[in-house]
Amino acid sequence: MYKKSCWRLGVLFLSLFSTFAVFSEGESGDIKVGAIRWDAWNEWGHFQQFLNPEPWHYRLPFFANKEKLGKEPFREDVPEVIDQEIDLAVRSGIDFWAFVWYHPEGWDKARLMMRCFDIYLANPKSNNLSFCLILQGGHLGDTGQWDKTVAFLTGLFGDSRYQKVLGTRPLVFLFSIEDAIQRFGGEAEFRRALNVLREKSKASSCKADPYIAGMVFEPQKGARFVSVLGLDAVSAYSNPPYGFKRQEFPYSKQVEINRVFWEECQKLQVPLIPTVNTGWDFRPEANPDISYRNPDADWVTTAKPQEIADHLKGAVAWVKENPQTCEAKAIIIYAWNEFNEGGWLVPTLSEGAARLEAIREVLRPKQLNKVDKVGSGLVPHQQER
């Protein structure tokens, strides 16, 4: 037994979620808006430690407990937390979560990283919130077992909750593409592997060709992958500033960086799923002990909720204005819960649900029942587990 900090929803808040018929179409219309989930907030505890120093406490999510920092990890992989997060996502207007996927046999921590996904799938409320996968090139499992992996993936594609675009096509993001090419032995070999995934998907209960969007940092590289790998579109996990002068930029610069990426993809005439960054600042992890973090990297000032909402509103408008480039009619937000990297929508101890409330005004402005706000009814308590 141990005490774990989590939050519960008040009776009034829960009653307002008893039906979702109260929602009417917002500014996004038929555009699907998703948020990236990277679910490292589990019993492993490795990434939670970087938020222990007081300067980063403003990022602590609602399920954290300051009194327990450094003693036990705050955990998101708890049914009660995921239950509340589903409610929060739906009420704010999020259409789907994009789960970063780890092959269960590819890493000893993979099952921990996918526990939130498993809890989501087991929750009846997940019928109100779709999902898709972000496949990672370095976490696709043994290439010799690709047929088995494909069978697992296509089984998920056929799930009624799986996010579809362009009618019935399951949406799939592909990240760390260079790692996948290396793992499969070359571009031609990886393209053949993706073709197997496509053909098996069409022959499965899904009966549709997956819509595969390559997540890259450079539009030109994405356009090349569309050509040589047969991808359907370009996207990005995040569009961070690329300088290494320890320079801080205003959030308006982040908005500009995102937009430059969109516009470059349009110039290259490649289909795009635009990314909306809620921020970028991995300084909590910027130390010599983490090889993949350059301590001299630039960062973006923490955004105000209204700034994020305005950026998302601009993305919705851009998708509507550019239907040929944005054929999938989808937007991906970085991120739901990337606290260490500076990208989150999850309510925090310091800010509450202000970010979700702000984007609700973009995605659900015509909501019929406005009695309460997205996060009202959330109260902290201690729960024995």
C-alpha cells in the first residue's frame, strides 16, 4: 500500500459528462484535432526526477504531489487519472490521442510506456475519444517478426475507436524514420515492409489503406520520404527552435516556426498534417548525463493559455484555407503530456485546466451547456492504492 496523489472530479462535473450530446460543432468543423501522448509518467520514475527542482514545479501535472517529490514517482498510469483525462480531453474538444507506440518486446520498459494506452482501451469512456499510433523507427520490434507486428497493428486499425481520415483510412504517424530504414536494411526494404502493412490492413477487418504521415524536422526530408517510401503525408512531432546559444525566444517565435514548416510543405506540394506546438523547453533534462540533450539549446518562453488557443485557431483556419495540402483534415498538437520538454495540455498544479479551457473556446465555442469550465470540480485528495 502507498499513498498516491491524484485528483477526482466533483459530482457536478461528472454529471455534465453523462452525455456528450451537449456539444455542437465548433470552429474546427470536420477537422480532427489530436494531441500527442508520451506516457513516461509511470512507476519507472526516471523522467519524473527532472521536475523535482523547484524552478520546474510549475509544470507538475494535476496527479503529482509536491510532498512526495523525490520519494515516489507521480504516476499517470492509474485508471482514475486516465478516466479524468478522457473527460478533460473530450470536453475541451480534442478528437483523438496519438499514442507514441513501443513494441512490447523491443525494450524492457516498453510495457510500462504503454500502460496508459492499455488503461485507455479498457475504459468505456474511450468510445468518446479516438486514438491513433505514432510508430517509432527504433521501436518496431524484430524485423524477422514483422508479419506478427503487422497483424497486431492492423487489429488496432480495425478498432472502431481508431482515428480515420479521408473516410475510412486509419491515421498512422511514423517518427524516427532514419532508424526504421537502418533497422530494415535500407529504404527499398523499409518501403516493402510498409507495403506489407498496407496490404494486410486492406485485407483485415479495417479494409482500408492506412494514411501514413512521416514526422520529420525538415520539410525537404519529409518530401523525400513521401517519394522514396511511399508515405502519404508529412508532419512533425515538434518544430523546435534549432539554435544552440542558450537563447530564449517568445512563444510568437514558436508560432512562426510552426507556420514556416507548414508553408514550406505547401511549396513542396506534399500533403501535410500541421503541428501546433504548445511550447518547447527541455532545460529540466539539459545536463551532461543525458547524451541526447544539448545544454546549449535554445528554448521558448512558456506560453499563456490564450496564446496556445490563438495558435490553434490559426492552424484550423490554415487547414481550411489549404484543402489540397491538408487533405486529411487533421491537426496534431504537441503535446498532451510532454512536461519535461515544455509541451503540455494536461492540467497542472500551478495553472489548473486553463490551457484546455482556452482551446475549448476554439474547438467547442458553441457548446450548448456552459455552466462550468473544463476543469471545474477537480479537487485534490489522497487515495490509498
